[in-house]
Amino acid sequence: QVQLQESGPGLVKPSQTLSLTCTVSGGSINSGSYYWSWIRQPAGKGLEWIGRIYTSGSTNNNPSLNSRVTISVDTSKNQFSLKLSSVTAADTAMYYCARGTTVTKDDAFDIWGQGTMVTVSS
Amino acid sequence: DIQMTQSPSSLSASVGDRVTITCQASQDISNYLNWYQQKPGKAPKLLIYDASDLETGVPSRFSGSGSGTDFTFTISSLQPEDIATYYCQQYDNVPYTFGQGTKLEIK
């Protein structure tokens, strides 16, 4: 079955760019009717949707982060990535990648990665 | 952005109890609502989609209802393994938004 795995540095310095990659295994990222999202969760807090990308390259980002967020996809590697620029301590969180599906549902995150903790600190 | 407000924020119940969580949207979202379960240290898991449809493999004691702005999530008979935080999520409009979560504990 399809699985997602986040990877990237666990520590990022303030003002630098956070870069994470999500590797999709057990299936093709290029399958129709799916999109690929990033969601984050500060420790002890709720979930925040960061944005999504379709394999066409079309993206939607959360306006609260919009100017700092870049989501890209590499179908040849079955991966999609997140870049968040100018990070501050407020960006410290668990970062999840997730698959969005509209196959048998209107729209839902049906598969999640295990998450990767990113701390912003000097 | 559409605001999602869950209540209560935390809940303590006994095994076998019927548990109900509500989620209110700041505007009409039709049935564009999902429910997720998150156990400590784990990623969220989809339980209910389209407000009332049970995800494959999810026990039938979980259910959802509602449309418009008011939604309900119910566990018909609480089991020890249901200890988790539950989140609603709307997908009517981007940015997708989640409720603040309801932490469920066993009495």
C-alpha cells in the first residue's frame, strides 16, 4: 500500500529556509485524483494546513504562509517537497506530508507520513 | 478563512459510554467535513469523510452527522483504544482548516 515518509534537517537556524521532502512508496505519485499536501503541528497544538500540489504542478498555499512557502513535485523520484523561507521560532513544529484524495471521497487526507520534527533555533 | 470550533476541548468518559463531540463552522460548508483521530506521538488518521461516511476499516462505533455549519462526531461505546485527540477539518474552501481538537480521556 502507499506510504509516505518525510525527510530533512531537524534543526534550522532563524531566517534560514526549511526544506523537507516527502517520498511516496508503494504507488506512483502521478496517479490521478490525488494531490499532495503539507500539514504542520506545533507541540501540544492543533493542525495547520500549509499547502498542496497536484502532479500537474498546480499549487494552493495557506495565505498565512503564502509568500514564504514553495511546494514542488518531482515525479521522476516519486517525491514532493516543501520549502519555507525566513523561518522563526514560530515555525517549530512536527511537519506531516499527506495524500489528499478525491477518488472515493469528496476530499480527504487519507494517508499520512509519520511526521518529522523541525526545530528553529540558533 | 473558515473557522472550525470544536467542543468540548477535552472530555473524560468511561469505557462503554456514548461520547459526542461537536464541530461548528463559521459559515455553511455543506457536508464538506472530515474527522480525524490522532493518538499520542502518531500522525492523524482519517475516520469519517464527507461528514458521515466511515473510512474503510474503521470500527462502526464511530459515526458522524451534520451539514451546513453544525456537525457531530459520536463514539457509540467508548473503548480504551479510543483514547486520542479528535479533529474536524473542512474542505469547502482553501485554506483547509481544522478544529482545535478534542482530547478524549478515560475516567
